[in-house]
Amino acid sequence: MGLAADAQWLFGMTVTIVGSQLGDEGKGGIVDVFSEEADIVVRYQGGDNAGHTVVHGGVEYRLSLVPSGAVRGKIGVLGNGCVVNPRTLFDELDSLRERGLDPDVRVAKRAHVILPYHRILDGVEEAAKSDSELEAGTTGRGIGPAYEDKAGRRGIRIGDLLSPEDLRDKLEYVVPQKRALASDVFGVELGEAFDIDAIYEEYSAFGERLSTENMTVNAGNFIDSRMADGALVMFEGAQGTAIDIDHGIYPYVTSSNPSSGYAATGSGIGVSVVGRGEVIGVVKAYLSRVGTGPLPTELSGELAEYIREEGGEFGTVTGRPRRIGWLDVPMLRHAARVNGFTGLAINHLDVLAGLEEVKVGHSYDYRGDELFTMPPTTERWGDCDPNYRRFDGWDDVDWRAVADAGYDAIPVNARAYLDYLAAELDTPVLTVGVGPNRGETIIRRDPFEA
């Protein structure tokens, strides 16, 4: 074995957790299950539009910004690919501390900041689209406008909050632009969200707290130095591949890249390092989403309502009822290719229990042609009709007992469903979620032990 190979073995390994659908797949629970072995959990994109629910010891923790590993006491990092609302960050940290936890969260100095005017503009822009087919169903938390400012080179970064002089200079440059946009284009009544002095006072105080609590880091250097000492790192994606801004159903997408390639870009760790690790695709056993846009396998009526209620399909952040559909396998094939999955985590298998028949959209019919993956444009995807595969249903059982007994205790018809997915995606099933609690996830293989 050469020196380069020896170095790889000494260097810490990575596991990347990615949503394979439209978000809401249960990624937070999978991060919680596998992060027992991890030393660091890194969020590499998104902001407080993410909704991660972790259940530990019968206690439910709803997180939107703090990495899910915080419940296990792991070091959490918000990477440079994130957009950070300091209000949300400190509210979540204070809430976790009140509940007896001691989260250790570091924030990349290169991460961009969500300012009050971003939230206002997010709401008015979405409202302006509400009568058209362009409404994306945003959470209204300022994510999109913050990423727009990042791309437009007028964003404010976490590092700027640490320097009052720099913060003041940048606010004086950008806030007048936002005031003009809000007032002249959207007719918004201006308030403190567009007041330089008010923003400066609040956000310089956030910078002081970040500094006092020693929370800010050069994320890439921080992670790399820990990995050089053998640390195990988990990258936690938010949202899902089908709403990736480059690879998703544009324009009904999020404003960042949830796919695995961005784990490198959004953290400052090289693609060769991330690529040596495992990439786990999280799959909900059916389909759900919040927002508008096509959904070829969408269900309606009593069946949709039954699955929605059984699965608790209401947005963690928004509380909005999610749309429901049968599993869309072309969508999963697309996600497997984009992300390079090495393993699957299938969640909510128990929700489908008791149905006489379970369907999956195996392929699409597009004007007489059979398609096995998502077409490149959303308009074409919306014209696709699903070709269904049918599976015999499985009984509702004592799922906690099944989890304790292991994979072979899963009802045989449900295992046939899982075997089909593994075969179609040419990827092994590593875990099966049969309930919301940590102990209700069947682990076939731990990716950190590969």
C-alpha cells in the first residue's frame, strides 16, 4: 500500500445523508441513528427552511437550523453553503439548553446571513406569484432572497457580523437597494426590517454573542483538522434532490443544492474526500411534498387523507398539509444517479400497513414513450403519466417488536417492496424505519463500519 493510500486510512471518513425525493423523507431521524458513531455533523446547505424532527427517549425535538446530531451531543457545523438566521439559531440553542441539552454548534464565517428584509421580500414575492403557476411554496423565511444576494455579491456573511465597521459599511450599501425594491416595486410599507440603525444594532449584538461563545470557524479548516486526527464526519443535507435548484423540478425548487456534490462545496472539504465516503439516500416509502407543481403519482380523496394522517404529513416548519402520492421510482433513479448512493434508508414503511394494495410509479408514459427517469424539464415531467407496479399489501403489526427482531421480521410482502427498490436502484437497503423513535429503525449495516 502506497503513502497516499496509507494517508487515506489514517484520515477520518465521511457519511453524507441526502434526501432522494421532495424533502420530508425523514433525514433528521437517519442522522440521529447514525450519528452515534460520528464526531461532527455538518449542515452544508439551506437554512431554517429545513424541518428535521428527532425523537429521543420519547421526547420530540423539532429542529430547523441546528444540525440533528445536537440531540446526541455531537459537534454541529453550519457550513459556508448555509444561509443562517441568527435569531433562529439562538432561539433553537436556548430552547435545547432549557431542555437539558448542551449543544456545541459552530458557524462558518463564510456562511451568509438572513436579514430581516429577506423575510419580508420572500413573503411579498411569493404573494405576487400566488395567482400564477410559478408559486414555489416557500416557507417565507427569507432563504431565496438571501441566496439571491449571495449570488449578486451583495450578501452579508457571518464574518461581517464580527466586525462592526464592515457590517455598517455593507448595510449602508445594500439596505437602500432593498428599501427601493420593497417600496417602489412591491409597495411595501417600510419599517425596522429596512432600517439600517435597527438592523445594525441587532446584528452586531448577534456577532458579539457568536464571538463571546467562540462559535465561528473557518469551516473547511476546522473539519479538515479534525478529520486529520481521525474524526468521523456526517454531512446532513436538507430538502431533497427533486427540489435541488440544478437537478430538481425548476422553478418549484429550493434555492440551494441538497444533492451530495454540494457536501464538498458547502463545507470546504474536497470532493475526493466526500467521494471516498458513503452516500445514503433517504427514501420515504411513499411520496409527499408541500407546494405547487406537477406530481404524476399524486393521490386524492380518502386514500391520500389516510396516508397523510397515518404519516403525520404536515410540514415541520410550516404546519401545512403535504400532498401525497405513490412512490415515484423514476424520481429515485434520477436521485441515485445524481448523488451516487451507496446505501438506502427507507422510512415510514409502517404507514402503508393495512392497505390491500400498494402501488409504485415504475416508469412514465410520455406521449407513447416509456421513460425510466425524470425528464430534464418540469413541463415535460408534468405531462408524464405513471406506469404502476402493484404489490400486495401487508398487515399492521407490532412494529416495535419487528424493530427489535430485525429485518427478517418485516412482513414478507413489505420485504418484497424493499427488495424491488434495492434492485431498481442497484443499491442495498441499510435501514428501514418502522416508527418515529430511534429504536424503531432497523439497521442492517452501519455506514461508519463499512
